[in-house]
Amino acid sequence: MAMARIRAIANQKGGVGKTTTGINLAASLAATKRRVLLIDMDPQGNATMGSGVDKYQLERSTLDLMLDRVDIEDVIYPAADNGYDVIPANGDLTAAEVELIKMPRKEYRLRDALAPIAKRYHYILVDCPPSLNMLTVNALVAAEGVMIPIQCEYYALEGLTALMNTIEHIRVSVNRNLEIAGLLRTMFDPRNNLANDVSSQLISHFGDRVYRTIIPRNIRLAEAPSYGIPALSHDRSSSGTLAYLALAGEIIRRDQQAQHKPNQEIS
């Protein structure tokens, strides 16, 4: 059986669609019969609530996993009827930043925790907090690829340099397998000249590392989290839902092309 593909969804700039991408990509990959785990590494717990898990009623969370208080089996929840599993988080996770500093192998906590279940899933997606802190570092050390959601606006490229430097530092020092899985244009309005200009800049800088799929600005994507469901369950025909289904297909195709044995899957 193949190991799961672990993807960190990261950008230290907030409000660019990280959590929206985590939830909707998890649901879209699950709709293609892949087994998917979404890990909420953000103390805001938005990926948790958007997956139908109440962050205020958690008995066990990402914090317990990171601090070695529980086995990983005990912290995996089904994401309601959304077809994927979730390791949830809430505000308690802010304590991890202080506690991790004192712990051995502090950068490897998530990687070590995932080892026992890495063959159970096709994809493990990690929703990172909007900062380059120890939680994000753990996600990057555990991952083989980083997905970077980017809103095509004036300051979009400004924060990208710091993130790229962090990714390169981690790749050189602790995770040689880490690479840019892709840059994802989110909340895109094709009528906006600036959005089109930034999009062109991204393609000229990063080439085919920019996903062809573009996520549009879409009211259904914005509404779905308030119901604790992905857009796929909220409105299957919306442009946002169709875009994330297309993204899932693009990711699967890319991964199959990258394999020497493209038909090898978890049985």
C-alpha cells in the first residue's frame, strides 16, 4: 500500500482561502473515492467548524496530539457526512506554541504522530495558521508538498518571498522531500484588471507550479462554513464547488504523472 500524500496548505497572509481550500479540497478528493484526512493546525478552529465538528465540545484535539497526550487514533473524527476525516482544533492549540519549545524533536511532532496512519489515507491535508510559527513548521516538516493559496491582489506577492524562504530553509535543514506542490489563485474576479495582472505575474514567476484551476469569488463558498459543510454539500452546481472538484482532478492527475507507477493506489 502506498503512503499518503501529505500537503500543507500554507500562507502567512490571512484571508487568502487556506481553510476554504482545506475543507473543499478534502470533500472534493473524497468525492473521487480517495480516503482523506484534514488536520486543523489553526487555533481559530475554522476548518473544524466548517467540517461539522463543534470546536467548543472537543474532548481531544490537535493540541493533545502535538503534546503526546493521546494516540492519533483517538483524535480522528468523521467530518459529519462530508466523506473525509478530521483532526480538530480550537483555541487551546495556542498553548502548543509555548509547550513545544520545551519538547524534544519539536519540529517533528506532527510527522512522528502521522507515521502510524500514513498508509490509511490517500491524502492528508494540513490547514496551517496564518503565521510562520512552530505549528506551521511542524506542518512543513511533515509534508511532502506545500499548497499556497493566493488572492490575486496588490500585496499578494509581498508575503510570498518570506514563505518561500521558510520552505527552502526547512527543505535544506530537515525535510529534503519538501517542494512547492502548487500555487492556487483564489477569490478570483476575472473582471478585475489587477487580479489578471497579478495572475500573469504568478505564471511568469512560477510557471506550471501555478495550478490551472482558478477558484472564483463565490457566495456559496462563503456561505457553506456557517452550515458546517463544504460547498459540495451546500450547492453541488455552484461555480466554487465545480472549481474545487476540478482542482481535485488536477491534483490527482499531477500526482499520477509524477509516479513511476501511476496506477498504484491504496487498496
